[in-house]
Amino acid sequence: MSVAGKSRKDPTDRTRPFALFAECILTGLWFTLAALPVVTVPAALAASTRHLAAFLDGTPSSLGEFLRDLRTAWREGWPAGLAVLGAAVLLALDLAVLTVEGVPGRPLMALLTMLVAAAAATVLLRAAAAWTPGSSWRSLAAAAAEDARGDFGGTGMLLGGLLVLAVATWALWILLVPMSGCVIGAALAVHRRLGR
């Protein structure tokens, strides 16, 4: 083999990051549609991380498999979905109260509300990334909360991803779709970083 032949890279090596980004965008679309009822957010996150994990592992994964994982995650974790719906309603009520003039400590309370919401979202992302069929959402959430406290680097990455998602969506709402796929990819990367 010539020196020129040895130095030439396989074209798939250069296109793989773009293929992963495209898969994140597709996953973001599937997640957004599946999460529209809000109560399905945990199941949609779990199915989305399984789809991205299959892509990274070179295992075939289709929309049909995504939908099967979504149904299984919902059937096994509907209480988690109800908890997310309740938390979303409380967050919306808190923010609605904080928009009223004259509420004492409004800026500080708004900041604390957003920090608590971001911390809860980080735990939910970690739990969804660890989900497999048959897993208990309660034990997944407990392990995710412990990991969030012990793995500051991973928690920082997820909080940063959530901040970018919020800012991008605020700037242009359609960016919710690709950015949510990227945040799901980040949750999977943080999970695998722990070697689990």
C-alpha cells in the first residue's frame, strides 16, 4: 500500500459526527411529538435514549422500535408521568404568581423556581438514560439523584444543555426540536461516562 493510501482516512470517519447529529435531530422530533401530552415525558425520554443508544451501538433501531419502547416505558412508568405533569402544573402556577406586580422577592423566587426545575429535569434525564424495560422508575430516580449529587461534571453538562435548550427555544421556538435531541444525547453520554 502506498503512503498516500495509508494517510487517506475512511470517509465514514469524517461523516460519523454528522450522522450522530442528524440522529439527534430525528430523535428530538420523535421525542417532541411523543411528549406533547406532558404526562408522557418520562416515557418519551426513555424511548429516545434507547433509540440513540442503539444507533451508537450499531444496532438497528426504527420508529416502530421507538414506539414499542415508548409504550413499554409508559405502561411501566405512568406514575412518573403523573409526577412530571404535577410538577409542570406547579411550576406554571409559581411562574404565574411571580408575574404579578408587588410580590415580595420576585427575582429571587423566580431564580429559585428555575433552579429547582432544572435540578429536577437533570434527575429525570439521568433516570431516563438508565431506563431499560422492567426497570423501576422509583429506583431509577433514586439512583439518578445520587448520581446528580456525586457527578458534578455530568450534572454541569446537563444543566448547561438545559440552559442552551431554554435560550434557543426562547429565541426561536422551532429550535426546541433539534436541541431536545441534543440534550437527550448529552444525557446518554453522561450516563455512559459513569460506565453503566
